[in-house]
Amino acid sequence: MTRPSRPDAPRARSRRRNSLKIAAFALVFLLAATLAVMAEARGRGQSPSRPIGLDRALPYDIAALDGAGNNEDHPDWGAAGSEYQRLADPDYADGIGAMQEGPDPRYVSNRVFADDHVNLFSERGLSQWNWAWGQFVVHNIALRATVPHGDPAAEAVTVPFDNDDPLEEFTNDTGTLPFIRSAPAEGTGVDSAREQVDLLPSYLGGFEVYGGTEDRLEWLLDGEVNGDLTDNAATFMLDGGYLPTADFRGDSATAPYMDASGRLMGTPEAAMVTGDVRANQSPSLLALSTLFAREHNRIVDELPRRLSAEAKFEIARRIVVAEIQRITYEEFLPALGVELPEYEGYDPNVQVQVSNEFATIAFRAHSMIHGDFLISVASGYYTDEELEAFEAAGLEVEAGTEVEAEAPAGLMFFNPDLFRDVGLEAFVHGMSVQTQYNNDAMVDNQIRSVLNQVPVDGATDCLDAADCFTMVTDLPALDLVRARDHGLPGYNDLREAFGLERAADFTDVTGEATQDLPEGMTVDSPEAMAFTAFADAEGNAVTEEEARGDGAAVTATRASTLAARLAAIYGDTDSLDAITGLMAEPHLPDSEFGELQHAMWAGEFAMLRDGDRFFYENDDALDFIADQYRIRPAGTLAELIADNSEIDRDDLQDNVFFAEEIAPLPVGADDEDRPGRDCRRDLAVAENRCHGRRFREPERS
């Protein structure tokens, strides 16, 4: 080995000294940078290890739960607790608050709304999701202030029920339909016209999911309930993938209030809890609330872990609200044939406030609601024991190579236990398959006579059999009374308020050829209500047997025209109740609505869109979220369902607002993987087993 010469040794020591200097300089630089980061963090009131806060994670204004401040110049516009706006002058008998008189509502109902067990379906082939989404939307923006039954301030109104009416099919032991007037807005109804209060924000901002107060939201989120939202998680508290019941945290008395009518009256602790108090009214409300709670949690799981809980919550909420708005404006309204003017961006001069006429008249499309819910699954999806339990509960079950079950609407309303037993997947699949009823003047008896009523002990085959019930609740009849309670104008005055021509006679209302009753008939003759012909959407004849089942009938002819019966009941068109006339109108081309209802819907939804600063097409925060976190709102209801259930996207049609004959819901590969089974029966199952984790890969803009 040759030893290096001495002249090279100093150069080697010099290189070592230079390396040490560079390392020391780098260390000093790194230390300085670290101190600078720490100083910056201290300036923000946080340590470097703390999560990224909302101000950095989503540097945009946040919509208030109660809608306040959406309009920066008029922060009270559209806020919860505001008076409904009026589109026409109030019409009270004394100009102040006395209700106008008119025909007895049940008398009208038996001659106009009665369907005599005939089923007429949407001529456009719309699925059950249309009325269900409509109910979900209105429960996001409208809830009138009420006075509880038994309260000394409650103003009870006697709505007669005539058991001896020759057209009456049902018996009502009470002899009346229960009705309490809406609470008057403070300072109204004495020296000025009585007004009513909307307890919800008027903006389409996810109230059904999130509620309108921090107290309710805190109970809904994972974490303690201690009056401090800052220590709650970003995720909704779910019970095996389903909404929690009122007793889920222990004491149901401390849970947020939920309406527990009908079958829930005896067990209010079993009510599922979500943002709006009415969610248990129908299984479709529970299904949609559940889907959006799961969607919220799914989005939270996709966000970076370094974000704070508050940031994750608000980002997920922003996406969910955008999805609700997008599905409403891009699927729901077009399916119904509601055309809006082109969107030109946010207009701060548009005052957003749900109108009294819209909430009380135009949105009451109860004739669309099918009298039962269809369950269509492959054989083996349910066990024999489950099918027997369904039959014992009142479902009509046909089992073979496929299983079809029909659950009466009255059985499913206010019945969250049955909803969970059926399972989210089977329910939403059935809603996508089943065609909804036509939007006309005929209403199913599940809504018109036995709504929220429980059959008498021992009664069987009670889909809507009159001998199963001893009380009557008639929703369309009560809609008539509610319009009079709110002092809303009649049909012709409302048409005039919307710039439409007044109807001179009743054929102008219905589009029929005559308003004269056949010779020898009166409006009280049962023969006047007899059906004489049925037709499908192409005008082909349909048999009566098919029309009384789930055939293809979309129109029916009776021995008397609707115009003739309206003329006999009301006398002249200026006396016609607005909601009765609205339901009697023929549909516009390519629409589920007549002229007046379409005008009211188009005007209302344009207002809700144009005056909303956070409307999804105006919201730059959504682009920021897409760029930063690669998450975009779901584009369709079908996509939302597939992302948050065990239903494959290929097992649903592209647009679930139009019914299609798709295959029965399949059984999983084995019992362990069967869609929704563990969620219904084993609360110990991990949440991600209960609602699939199908994460879509968002596209970058």
C-alpha cells in the first residue's frame, strides 16, 4: 500500500472542514425554518401538530344552519322563523283572520278525490322517487308553526264527517276530521291579516339531514352531548348504518324531538332521529336521510386526516347540500316536466322566502303517492322466517323464484322498525322499479281515508279495507281546510295572480267537453262516480281488472265528468278551492302538471335558485374542494344510492326518477355478504359492512 504524500494531506483536511461547515449551515437553516413555522403556528393559536383548521381547509363563507346571512345585505331573508311570503292578497272572510266558508271538505273528497280502488299511473312513467324526493325537498324548506293539541291557545275547527253520505265508504266513530289552525305570526290576525310562520330556512340547504340548530346537530354527530360542538367528530352517529333511534344514547327524553304519530305513538323512543322532526312520516324520508348521512360520512373518510373535524364536517356538508340541489334541479324537476328560465347566476335582489301558496297548495301533490311500496328481490334474499314475519306484519308476499312483497303505505308510515327490517337496499330498489300514481284529482285511500290509522284488533287484509278502520284521516280534505285557514285565494284569483286567464266555466278548468251531469243523476248518486273506460298512455283500452291492479292505466272515464261534479259542488268557478282546481287541470305537454301548478312550481324553484348565494352552480368552494381534495358532488340519485349501499350501480337504471323493469335485487355471494342483512340484524357489525365503501374517483377539472 502506498502512503499518500504530505502535500495531499492538508487538502483532505480542508475538504473535511468544508463538509462540516456545510452541515452546520444546513442545521442552522433547518432550525431557523422550524422556529419560523412554530412562530407562525403560535400566531394562529395552534401548534404545528394540530389539524388544519376550517379557515385554511375551506377558505369560503359557511352557510348558517338556520339560513340567516345567506343574503349579506338582508341577512334575515329566508331565515328560519320568517313569515311565509304571499304571492296574492290574503282572502279571509273578515279581512283579518276568519276562515272563508265552502263545501264540506270530506263531501268534496268523496266526489272528487275518491279513486274507488282504481290505480292510474304516471303517463310519463315516473318512479316513486318523484313524490318521495318532493316530500324530502319540502321538508328541507317548509314547516308551519303550529299549536299543539290540548294547548289552551289551540284553535280547533270542526270539519264534519257524514257517516250517512251515500258516497261514504268508511266509518268514522268521531264524526269529525281533527284540525287545528296554524299558529298566527306574532302581531298579525288582530289589526292586520293573519300570517303564518315557516320554522325552516327557505334555502335548499340540507335541513332534513343537518337540522337547523347546534343542539340538534350535536346530538346527531359522533361524540359527547355536552353543549360544545367543538369536541364532536365530523361524522354522523349511525346505528349499524341506519339513523339512530331516540333511545340510542340512553335516555330518549334527552333526544331531539321527533314527530311520533300513528304506529309510533306508543313507542316514541323507537323513532329514528335526523335533522327534520317529520322524518318518520314515510320510509322514503328515512331512506333519503340515511343515504345522505352515509354520504356525509363517506366524504369525511375520503378527506385528508390532517384536517380538523370542523373542516371535514363543513366540506362534507358543502358536498351533500350541492348534491341535494343538483339532483333537484337536474333530475327531479326535469322528470316532472318543470321548465325554468336559464340560470344567470346569483341575484342578491331576489328575496328568498317560501310562499304560503306554494307550501300550502302547489306542493301538496298527494295524488302521486302509491298506496303501497313494492319489494322485489331474488329468492333467498330473505329467510323464510323473515318472510313469515313480513306477512304477519301485514305485507302481501308472493315467493317463488323471485320474491315480491307489497307493503301498504299506511303500514310503512311511522314504522322505522319495519323500514329497517325490510332493509334500505330492498326499499330503494323497489322505489326505482315502481311507477308512481298520476298527478290528478284521484287520491289513494291510504292517503285519503286511513292515513296513520291502525287497523282494529283482529282485522286482516287491510290494504285500505273500510271495515278495518273506525277513524278517518283525509289528507286532501284537510289540505282544503288548511288553505282556508291560511286565507289563501280561490282558484281563479290565484290564476290571475300568476298572470293566467280566469276560468269562465268548469270545462275551462278540466278540459272536458261538458259540465252537465247525465240525465237522472245528481252529484250524490253513486252511479255518477262509476268508471266506464280506462286507457294507457298510448290511448289503448285497459280492462277494469287491470286498472284495479298494477296495470298500465293512466286515464279513466267516469259516468259523469269531473267538470260536472265540480259545477254541482261549487256552483261557479270563482268559488272553486284553489287546490281542487289545480288538481283537476289537464297536464301541459311533456309535464306532470297543469298550467297553474306548473307556473307555481317554476316560479318558486327559480326564486329558490336565483336568490341563494350558496347555490351549487354559483359556489366556487366546490371547485376548490375538487382541486384540493379530488371530491365532487354526485351527479345523480342513482350514483348516490350506489355509493352508499350494497346495490351495484349496474343494478339501477341511469335515471331512477323514471321507473324501469330492472332485475330483482340479487342475493349476495353468501349470507355473510348479503346486502344489508347484517345491518338489519346485528348492530355489532362494523359500519363499513353495512353500507358499501364504493368510492368514486372524481375527475379533475
